[in-house]
Amino acid sequence: MAPDFETQLRAVSLRVTRPRMAVLAALYDHPHVDTDRVIALVRDSVPTVSHQTVYDVLRALTDAGLVRRIQPNGAPARYESRVGDNHHHVVCRSCGAIADVDCSVGHAPCLTASDDHGFVVDEAEVVYRGTCPDCITGRNSRDPSL
């Protein structure tokens, strides 16, 4: 069942607009996509939306905590709608495909720092790197949003 995007927007005091709804829907259906792919997906339902509007919506949704921005080393920023659970990612070194990995051990922050320097740690970010099954078998379509 799809989330109620209108309720999510109102819960963080954001107005409900067609571009915001379209961005949330795009990220719900296509996690880990870059901004260009978000724009293309949003234009399927809002053909006249500008690049700047999508950038502004992504920033507002990220600031409000409805969207998570991730940026694997050496790759463009990607966005996802899965937030609040301190999950991690596995990234293919060959094609850049990204998949979610649930918390490594226990509850957030999932890891214990060897020296927290007095910080109260509430989140850990882990990126696993390797080769995806499609690249191993040579079937990769070169679409990093898989």
C-alpha cells in the first residue's frame, strides 16, 4: 500500500503541491535515483515542471526529513524515501547500482564507535561496496538506478 503523501507533507508543515507529490511518488517507486532521473520521472505526471522546481522540492523534502540524500563516494547524489530507520547501502563498484541493507546489528546506531569523543551517537552510516549480480554475470544494463 502506497503511503499517504498528503498526510506526510502536512505533518511537516509543507504545502501539498503537485511537484512535491510527484517527487515523493517517484522516490517511493524508484529509490536511489539521481536528480536527472527524478526530473524525468516527475515530468511523467507534471510535464511542465522545471529543473529548478524539482531541485527546490528535493531540498525541502530532505530538510523536512521526508527524503534522504545519499552520496556514495565518486557518484552523484541519490535520493530515497526510506527514512528514519538508519539503514545502510551496498554499492556496485562496476555499475553503481545501490541496494538497501538493514541495520547491521541491533538498533540505531547499529555500530559502537571506538571513541565517541563525548558525542551522543544516534546514527551510523555504512556503505558496503562490491559487485552486483548483474555485473558478475555480465547482464548489467548500465542503469545505476536498479
